[in-house]
Amino acid sequence: RLRKFVKYIGMGDYDFVYSQQFCTNLYAVAASFFCGVPCIGSIRNDVISEVRDRDLGLLGWFSLILPAQMVANSRLGIENAKKYFRNPKGIHFLPNVVDTNVFFPGNQKDPTAPFKVITVGTVWKPKRMDRVIEIAAILNHRINRKVIFEIFGDGEQLDVMKKLAESKHLLNSTLFFRGRSSEIASEYRKANALLLTSDHEGTPNVVLEA
């Protein structure tokens, strides 16, 4: 995979290689070395969870140390980098932004309509979509007002989460999996609340958008 990546990079004329995810920092480091251009890595979370990622193992530490320059969307991530002997001088804070021409408040909600809760993100383990299902199951039995949960996104755990929701008799009645949406700003405006259940986040765009 790395050989193909370096070969592809070598076909172009680039000023630098930028890794958009922490888990691809080492690919960017290797490609920049072979191609003779600078490398910029990324910190997208709180550093601690990224370095300790069991899928990366020791490579998690190297992913933090080896990029000469890095960008982070969380000041906490920059502070935590010091705990792993990373010089913070090479890490630059790059805050998340949203387009307020696209993401803006909606109209007043109908208090008699079902209360709509949405979750937006990749359906995989770090996002803990199972918590959304557990919360839906609890509220379904504890309050009188109808609450609807909608999950926007897909991922490797999508089928597993659907089966979990079905086992709790929530699927397509209280909880709906909507997949990816090209009109997510409109979905935010229709919702009453955003539910974020991740184990770890840096500065999540979904919160800014909502």
C-alpha cells in the first residue's frame, strides 16, 4: 500500500504532503521522505486516545513524533502532546470552521410534534452509536412525549447497530438509520437536539454545525 502511495505521489509536483487523519501520519511522513517534500501531520482528537489506539500500537507514538509539522483542531490535543515528549512548537492550532450561509437556525419547533434527536457521524466503534440505542430504549419507556432518534452516516458497524436496535424493538419505529445525507444542514434545522456519544473528540464539527 505504501509503495503504491509513494509511486502515485511521485507522479505529481507537490509542495508538501498533508495527512488529514492521525492514523495516516506515517504514510505522509514516508511519502514526503521519498518525494523530497515537507510533511504536515494531523491531530484530530485529544492525542491520548490516538496514541493509545490499539490498532496502531507503538506506531501511535511514532505518528505523533515523526511529522516535523502538525496541525490540531483542539488546544487540549496540543497540551496532551507534551505528555508524549512531543515539542508543541511544531504543532499549529487550526480551528474548525462552518459556513453560516449553510448552517443557520431553523424555525420554531411545534411543541406537540415528536421530539427529534439526531446523531451525525461514522457508524464505527469510536462513535459509540450503541449509546444512542441505549438512550432511545430508556427514553422510550420513561417519558410520555414521543421521541424520534435518527442516525445520519454509515460505517463498518452499521449492520451490527441495526441488529441491536431491532433487538430492542426500536428499529424504524423509534430509531431510524438514514445513511449519508447531502442535505445535513436541513436535517439539523428539523431536529430538536443533537446527540454526541463518542468516546473521544477534538473539536467535533457536528457540534459547531448544529
